[in-house]
Amino acid sequence: MTDALDRIDRKILKHLQQDGRLSNADLAGLVNVSPATCHRRTQRLFEDGYIKGVHAQIDPERVDRSALVIVGVVLDRSTPQSFAEFEDVIRKADFILDCHLVAGDFDYFLKIRARDMADFNKLHGEKLIALPGVRQTRTFFVMKEVTDNAPLPF
């Protein structure tokens, strides 16, 4: 799929990852094409699914969600149905930032933000262990975020 991207497309993607608020005129200047060409190419990148969306990056501390928690989840059964049921509920859970099906000792890793350890403890007792098919969880409190949502290399 990346074969369809040329040097200019890659530059557009790189700059939009760094600053999704760039005006079309500024972006065109950065990639050395006309604004009309830049707009056409950017629209195509959206339409072809290379760009999924543009989002604001919120400072978790400013919105009282400074505790970052990674939770390893093991389901009680490894069947397509149990995975599907779990994933359906996870997609609707507003407290889960990310969910990844993984290979190894866990079935899933969840990324969660909470106010603090007490807030997470409450969330764990009321919501996490109530998720369908959960046999075991293992919690990792992040001590320091070294990098998060780093841009994809081009």
C-alpha cells in the first residue's frame, strides 16, 4: 500500500504528523508544491485512508488524568467468540484508550488513564474485572513516559 506514496506524499504525511493544524498554504510551502496540488494530494491521502483523522493532543495532567496504566488481560477462553465479546465491550468502554490483541502471556494489553492510583483501583473493581471473559489482569503503573504516540517514520 505504501508503494502508492511518492516523496511529496511522504513529506505531507510527515509534516501533518508533526502539526495537524498546518494551513494548506503553509503545508504546500513546506513540501514545495502549489496550494492547489497540496490540497488535492492531502484530500487523496484522506480518501485513500492514509490519514485516519486529525486530533488534538490533550495534556493528561491538565484534565486530571496523569496516571497512565497498562493492564495485561488474560481471558478465560481462547475462542473467536470470547475474543469478539471482549472486543465489542472494549470498543464501547470510554475509560480504555487503547486495546491490543497480543501474543505471549497475555491476550490483550489495555492502556488506561486515571486520576491516581485510588481512581484506578475503583475503576478496576467496578469495570475492569467485570469485562466479559476476564480470568486475570496484571497492572503496570507507568513511572515515566519516555515517548508516546511518536510519529511514524517516513
